[in-house]
Amino acid sequence: MSTIASLLLSREKMATKVSTECVVLSNGVKMPILGLGTSHHGGFSQSAVVYALRDCGIRLIDTAKRYGCEEKLGAAIKQSGVPREQIFVTTKLWPLDYGYESTKTAFKESCKRLGVDYLDLYLIHWPDCPRGKGQDNRTIRADTWRALEDLYSKGLCKAIGVSNFLIPHLEQLIQDCTVVPHVNQVEYHPYQNPRDLIKFCQAHHIAVEGYCPLAKGCALNEPAITAIAAKYHKMPAQILIRWSIQSGVITIPKSTKEERIRENCQVFDFSLSREDMDHLDSLHDGRKMCELSSITNLVMNSG
């Protein structure tokens, strides 16, 4: 390889490396503002995770027991060669495991599958609880949260939080708990910009983490977004991710393709103007890409 070609390759690799920008959680823990999400139904690729960690500098990986890929993710982390202490690992507790003792058991099982001794962030995946638990949702959530607080106090979780919680769920949990959730992970993109929920989280020092930042691809052809992308000479996905992180939201786009992961990382070399941020904010129409009612029915009728 020529000297010039080597230099160009080196520059390309440097440009791929993600920023070390972090959000400082209420307990002082630093959480990367950009990470890689995973999911079930083809939403995991071991080689893609290795690439994200080793070649792109991604240091936040999000998964869940529900996704069925914790063991494969653990293998990818080891394969990447990146030291465990440099990777912010998040997984989630599925409702079938809610309850004080069962939560602790599920935590140990997730750690075993991931091949880790601790989690950087452990989340309650869903606010609703299976009918078979025999108690009301609030009581089960409180008992479950008490288990997370114990894991946190023992240093087994660096931070604890919730996912898909709305204001009423958070209000109840704050009344019932000792440790206020450090993070609330919710669907977040221009079509789904829950301002009241975000304001509530900010008021209680709860960091907001957004999944589905590309609206499952539906926002990529939105005229307003493609116009802004052309203005900045960026791809629509990069505009969406930049809007999310510039809004202060921890962002976890999913992809199993190396070129898309690389593209998604290249969002720290520009900023959106206030006018363009406001324009993207105005696209909110309440659309959700994740059908919450079907998930609630799945949860409520399980167990």
C-alpha cells in the first residue's frame, strides 16, 4: 500500500471513531451519549458489535433479556478486545422476572450470559406486570425496584433505571423508592418527542435515553429531514441522530451493517442550527413505531 493510500485509510479510521461525549448521571456516573442498540427479530450481529467497539469506538451497548442475545453480546465484547471497564453495558429485566427475589435471580442470569461481574445500567423494561403475579402493578414495581436498589448499593449495578415509563409510573416509583431512577429509556425521534415527559425527567434529574431514533426508517424520507441533510451534506440518519444527541438525549441507533454503524457514528463534526432544531421539533405528531398496546397485552397475559 502506498504512503498516500495508507494516510487516507488512517484518516478514514480516525473519522470513524465516535466522540467520547458523555451524559453525567445524577450519581456522577458518566454514560456515553451515543451507543449501539440491539434487538430480537434479526436485530443482532456479533460481527457488527465487534466492529462498533473495535473500529468505531462505540462504548455503550444496549440489550435486554427479551432480545435473546445477551450471550452472543458477551462473546462479541470479548472478541473486540476492548477492556470490560471501558464498555458501558446495559441490559433490561423482563416483566416475567419482576418481584424482589426473582429480579435478583434474573440479574445473576443476565450477568452470566453476558460474561460480566457487574452491569453499568440495569433497567426495568416495562411498567406493566403480568396478571399472574397476583399483585397490583405499583406494588410489583416497588418490590422490583427495591431489588435494583439493593444491587446498586452493593456495586453490582453502576446505575439503575426504567424503560418506557410515563409520568404517572415515575411519580409512583419516586414516592415508593429510595433511589430515584438514573435513566428512563423511551422511544424518541422527531415524530415522537414527549416534551412533558422529558421536562419531568429533567426536573427529577433522570437522564433520558432514546431508542428508535430513525423511527424505524420512516423518517429517512421525510422532506424536512432530507432538506436539512442536503444543507449539511449529511445523510438523513445522521441528522436524526444529531438532533437527538444535541437535544441532550442518550441515543442508541440499531444496525447490523458495518457501513451504517460507521455512518451513525459520524455525527460529532457538525451542529444543527437553532432554526433547524426547532424545525425538527415541530415534526412531532405523536406517532409511535413500537406498538405499546400489543406489548402491554403480551406482558399482562404472560406468566
